[in-house]
Amino acid sequence: INAEYMGIAQEAVLKPSVDTLPFPVVRGYDWNNGVDFNAALESYFTTGFQATNFGQAINVINDMINWNLEKEPCPEDEDEDFLTPESRRNVRCKIFLAYTSNLISAGTRESIRFLVQHKMVQVVITTAGGVEEDFIKCMADTYVGDFNLNGVELRRQGINRIGNLLVPNSNYCKFEDWIMPIFDSMYDEQVKDGIVWTPSKVIHRLGKEINNPNSVYYWCYKNDIPVYCPALTDGSIGDMLYSHSYRRPGLIIDLVGDIRKINDESLKARKTGVIILGGGLVKHHTLNSNLMRNGADFSLYINTASDFDGSDAGAKPDEAISWGKIRIDVKPVKVQCDATLVFPLLVGLTFAKHLHSREAVDHTKIIYNKSYTAAEHDIEREKLKPKDGGDLKQLLQ
């Protein structure tokens, strides 16, 4: 009996393996080769866990940057304007960059500013805090403090804490002094000229008024990059609008105009990529606009949320695929970590490397909006048809 049991145990423990696996071998960077941070970061792809996801994030951003229409088959019904190799090379991927307000409060602001300064993203989505904190930093400093500072004492001293960052309350007073006269001018233009203000128009105007090259939204204004913020009232800007509504009632900000604009941004694009830092509103708003075109073509999430509670913030990319917000033939990437740790590195290894290693791009020739041809639409529809013999039981496999 003992021999029989031992045979069963050996068969279970010493189960034979297949000879080879079609996957990369795990290997990290060998510091005996010297202090080479580029090589160390490139080794992340084969390091495992979130380091591997970081390596995949580098690849997906480079795919967004490098894609052009010449890489796609030319359909028989292609428009005459897009038949030559040069004309097809000029059609590029429209990149949506979305981020939560804490990433403007933190030093990641400078990486975001770099991207819009050099026109490396085409659409921006953020929260009210993601707008106002950029302008406030042009007026006064934010400080690095500690996560464990006492909230009661900070309140008594007029200091607001954002994680381990500190913002003196006087910063918001300076912001109020700056923005109130602008709201007065906007109200006058609404009454006299019939201007219909939307959140993106408000942010465009504020970017003009700040006139400071350290500002993210100054460069969005200069480069005509739209910034969408459907919850513009959810922050200090909302406090100022509340106060202004009593001082000079009547300023109107139209949300409907912006939902049309951002959905058209997606619908008219030939290829889209989404880079979403954080979750919540910015994540859903970005992906929902891409639903209008049956999903984004490239997708990268960076956040710390999990999906066990059904929240959109923690939802994995596959959930967005089920809604049609990411295309079914895409290999999306999620890096589950604090974006302040990895996003500046990703910018350096992709966008910045691309910018500093190539000739200047003539942005006047770049095209982001180009419709699919009828033949291409037929191909995309075919992908969505249920497979023969498809069974809902396969969903659990």
C-alpha cells in the first residue's frame, strides 16, 4: 500500500512539463554591467509582475506614436487624397490623455506640460482640480509634506493636505483674485456677444489669461488642444462660480456643447489611443467617447484600483471591451501602481525619446480625422459577429 501511495504522490508531484513555452524568459538587469538606467528599465519587460506591465506600457505608447495609415492595407474604395505613401503616412493616431487632479498637484504636472507643449497628445480630459491646481501653481507654491501630518493642526494653520503635499489656503485666495475678473469678462461677452461658454472654452480662455509657460493649459491654449472637464464645478473653480453667481448672476456654462465635441473627437478619428492616469470620471469620460467609434485602438491604464467592488475606476480593460469602449482586437495594458512613480519614466522612454531623436514634425501636414471607407467599415462589422457555434458558457472559460 505504501508503494502504491508513493507512486500516486510521485505522479502528482513530478508531472511532466511541455518542452518549451512560447513566452519570454524571466530575467532582470545585471548591475555588473554598470549603472545603465535605460538598460535597467528596458529589462522590466522580462522582470515580471507590474514591471512587465510597465514594459508593455512602453510598447503600447510607442505603438500610438508610430502608427500611421501607411501601415494599414489600402482599401479599393480609398479616397483619392489618401492613395500615395506620403499622404497615408500623414494620418496619425489621435491620443487622448486623461488624468485626475492629484497628478497636477504632484510633480507629474511637468511631464503632462511637456506633452501638450510639444503637441504629443491631441485631447486632454481632467477634473476641476486638474485644471485649477495648474493655475494656482503659477501664483504660489505647493509643498512636499507628509502623509501623517495632523489634520486638526493643519486646519488651524490654514494648510490643506493632498496626500503628502501641502497647499496653503492663501493660494486659493490668490486664485480667486485672479479668476473673478475673468468671470466678469466672460459674463459680459455672453451678454453682449452671445458667446455660449462650455467647460472646454472656459479652460481655453483661462489658459490664454494665465500667459505663463509653466502652465499646462497655457500650452493647450497655444497649441489649440481641447481640454474636457465635465465636472468643472467640483473644486475651487466651482466655489468661485458659486460666489460669482451671487455677485453677478447669470454666467452660464453649457455641458452639452462639450459632450458633442469630445464624442466627435473620437468619431472622426481614424485611430485613437487612450492613456488614462487614475480612475473615476476621467476614465469613464474618455472611454465612453471612444464607444462612439466602437472602441479605442490602443489603451493604457495606470491606477491602483481593483475591480472586486464593481467600480469603474478599478475595472479591467476587458470590461471596457465588453462595452465597446476598447476594440475587440486590441491588447490593452494596465499598470497597477501610483502614476507618479511610473508616468514620468514612461514619458522619458517614449514621447521624449521620440521627440529628441527625430527631425521636427511639420504639424500642419498631420491628419488625425479621417473616416473609414465603406469597405473598412464592413471589415470592422464582421469582427463583431458572433462566431459559429458560439455559446454563452464559453464566457466562463
